[in-house]
Amino acid sequence: MTKLSIFDQNKKEVGNIELAPEVFAVEIRPEILQLVVRAQLAAKRSGTHSTKTRNTVRGGGRKPWRQKGTGRARAGSVRSPLWRGGAITFGPQPRSYEFKVNKKVRKLAMKMALSSRLSEDKLMVVKSIDMPEIKTRAFAEVKKSLGLEKALIVVKEADKNLALSARNIPGIKVVEAEKLNVYDVLLYPELVMFEGAAVDVQERLK
């Protein structure tokens, strides 16, 4: 078991927590992390791009000129893909970019992401961050006390005051433990977890 100090919002040590090695000390395999991040980003794509084919482009019902005798190439529609203003050949159509990644692989990737932050000494566990009111300046002081630059803060449950206080500070994101994902963990160089959130995530990934 790995022991990690627990701090308060002023970065004073108030205790310690034991982290399971099967969650926070897993061998990191970049290909697994890359696969899961790619799947997560692909699922976010709307896939609403669309072009008109000959069936959907407007007009072109009348034959431009007779088939023979004009000396010009035969043409059946002014909306041919060969004509300006015509249809698009093999253009993009609405589609889903999602692809399946097994649950075990996703779980393993999350363990690897957490392990990478711990191995880099970029994982901090805090008791809690108390925000009695929504105030960006108050959170900025907490951020300075904890020595954070670009950090992902993982809370046990939704905290409206904390989320809104941190929202306008660049490089800070607050996320609930159940919504924690591999992409966010890797995107933010620093990871701050509430004690309750760390326990929840550890139990879920064991």
C-alpha cells in the first residue's frame, strides 16, 4: 500500500490515506491510454457533416439539351457532379464515429492514468475545499495556497459553490468522482482528489 498525505485547503497536513497498488501503481502502457482517449474523443464528435447527392440537390429535372446533334457532350441534368452547382460525389454523410472499447480495457486505462499522476508526484489528496459562497477570488486564494497551476479537482459529490467559483479560473476543472475520465486526467498535469472521492474511485476500480 502507498501512503499519501492528506492536506486541508491551506496545504496543512491533516492525516494520510493508503492507496491500493492495484489501482495507483499499475504499469503504464501508452497504447492502452491512446486507444481509450481516442475512443472518448471520437464519441464526442457530432458527425452531422453532410453533402447533397444527386437525389437531394435541388433542381436539374429537365434535360439541358437534346441527346444528339448539338456537338456537345450529352448531359442529363444541370445538377450533375461534373457541373458547377451540382451534387457532390462521395461527399461526407452523417455518421457516428463511436467505436467500442471493452469495459476491462477502459478500467485498466483509468488505473494507468491515475498511476502516472502518482508516479510523477502530481497527485494531491485534500480533505475538502470549503466554499461558503460563490466567489472566484476566494477560490483563487485556495489555488495559490495549494500551489496549483493547471489542475483537475475531483470531488465526491457535486458542489455548486466550488464548481462556480472555479469556473472562471483558467486551467482548473472540477469534476465529480463518478464522471472522472481518462482524457481529463491526462489533459491536466496536476490531479487533486478529495479524500472521499479518492476512496470512491479506489473502491470502484479494485
